[in-house]
Amino acid sequence: MATLAIPAMCYAPGFLLGTSNKPRETQSQIPVQVLAQNGYPDLANTMQGKQNVNAKQRDGFYDMARRFLSTLDEPRYEETILPNTRITIGTGSNGRITINPGREVHDLPELDIEHVVRSTDTVYAMSKNGPGSASALTTALVGAIGDAALEYGAQHTSGRLPIPAVMVLDEAANICKLQQLPDWYSHFGSRGIVLITILQSPSQAKKVWGETNFAGMLDACNMLWYGGNVQDREFLAALSDEIGDHHVQTESRSRDAGILGNGQSTVSTSWQKEKILTVDELKALPQRRTIVTMGGSKPLLVRKNFWGDTRFADDITRSLAECAADVDRAEQKALPPGISDRAAATEVTGPIPRIDTLTEKDLGALPADQVDGQTGPPAPAHTLDDIFDSEFFAEGTP
């Protein structure tokens, strides 16, 4: 019922809150008339048919819709998606839907998603798992941005965004349970949209998207980053197989015995195939190591570069301290639509802000982080480090 009630309310601007109320009014004809009046008679008939079933079945339909829309029961979440001004919706004497202005409910600035995908701005969709979670809203927000970016890219001859968009979905299985995410992986890369999904474990992803869809995500992604501490042996076994095998020389000794034996020993050597990294070794991967797989390359064992070891460490530490102390900072203010605190760009053409091209001189002056020259604590010694210089990760090794 939610899939029918939401389209109905979309044609009554400012009455989105009514979407969460209508599942409680199981016989209301307003959503039916809104759909029929706006050119969706089939959906209207479907919704009316569900209303005409017996009470037990009808409660089952509406109960599912109530759960989907329960987030709107929280006033603070409600304000983030409601327009500034409510409307009053009803039925006129001719049976048609009437919409009249209502009261003003808040003065928050509106997020223009169409503007976001045409700009170089950054959107942070933040929530948490558990009771009181706004994951339904963050999921809807990410989905709306992804759809808008896809539509904007389709307007160009290349079918791609003129400025690539990067969508970093941290804790996606908790706060961004987007069902179309596996499908996005199959074609977003060709649209100029880079998806980076961060998960705690494969089992967590399988629980949200299903085993088949998660396998599809792994097949479609260009890079897989494994940082350790995963217990899923099936996943680790597949990763171990992808890393491959190597041959190890072994020795066996035997000594002549018996009455006719002369007591001499014989040493024989043989070669055995073993996994470069076994499942147990991958499970116990050191904290400062990670495995990276990417198309066109063998799996790589790399050293992690923690932010505490970079030149940004002091700035990040200061920022964390300010956030913990709830200090208001000038760069963290909300601005109304169309208002910016940045200097106006010159010779701007089109809706996308111009980005000046850096010259080789400018690039040469930029500081670069060198992992090998980090000033942080040295990485602990580990036998896995030997693989860095081994022939198993060499270019062109069969």
C-alpha cells in the first residue's frame, strides 16, 4: 500500500505527512481520487481493490505500509522532508480533489537535489542503526541523488556526468539499505558515477541484499578492498583461490635399516603446491595490511595508510575535538538555496561551476603523502611482509 499511497501524495505537494496518516485511514478515498485525477486510473483501481478486501487482509496491506512510513512519526525527521508550508487537501462538491494553503511548519532551507548533481558540493547522509534510526530517510536521499545523477548524465551525448560523482556509502548495510544498489554497480561506472561501498562483513551484505545480489556486486565492482577481521570462510576461501598458489620445495629423509642395511641416509626433494595465503592467514591479516583486487591485475598485498600518519593528522584531530565539544564553526553553517559563502567564479558557463585546471607548476608545488616516508609508528614485522618482494606478485608471473 505504501507504493500506492506515496505516488498519490506526490501529486498533492506539501501533504507528504498525509502519506503516513493514510495507512491508518484504511477506507479513505482521497489517495484513490488523487491517482485517478492525475492520470493513473489503473493504480487507483488497484488501491481501491485492496480497500475492498476483508478487514483482516486489508489490515495486512496497511500494516506493511505503516512500518515503511513509521519514520515520519518522529517530528524531527518529519521536518527534514516536509515542505515549509503545509496544505489542506479535501474533496470538492464536484468530487475532485481540492488543495488549499495551510500553516507554516518550519523555516529550514530546502535541499535541491537537481542542483547538487550539477555542482561540486558534498552531501553527508548520516544516521545510525537501531531504535530511532533515520536510515529510511538516508536511504531515500541516497537513492534520489543516484537517480538524479543518472538522469543528468543521460542528458549528455556521452551519457556520463561531465564531472564524475563519487558516492561513498559507509556502513551501507546499516544506514543505506538501498535495494537497487546491486543494479547500480552494473552500470554506474559507465555513467561517470563511482560507487564505494564499505561493509563490515560479507554476511552483513548478504542479509540486506541476498546472497545472489551480493555476488553480483562483487562481480561488477572494479576493486575489492579487504582489511581483515572477517569470519566468513566461504568469502575468504574464494579470496584465497583468487590470490593463487605457489610451489614449495620439501625434503624427505630416509635411512637404510635392517640386517643388510648400511645405515646410510637418503635425502630426496619434491615440489608441492600451496596457497600463497590460506583462509586462516587471511582471517588473521595484520592490522596494517590489506588485500586489494582489481581488474587487469593480480591481487595485491598493500600497507594501510592511516590518517594519523598523514600530514592531515593535526587538522583531523582538531576537528574531532571541536565536534566533541560542540563548537560551532564557520564552515559548518547551513545556507539558503542559491546562497553561497564562496567567491563568485568568473566566466561561468552552464549550471556547473568552473574548475580551474592546474598547471604542471602548480602540481609540482602540491605536497604529496609518501607512505614509505610516514612519520608514524613503524609497522610491526610480520612474515606476510616477505610476500611484498616475492615473485608471486611480480608483473607477468604465470
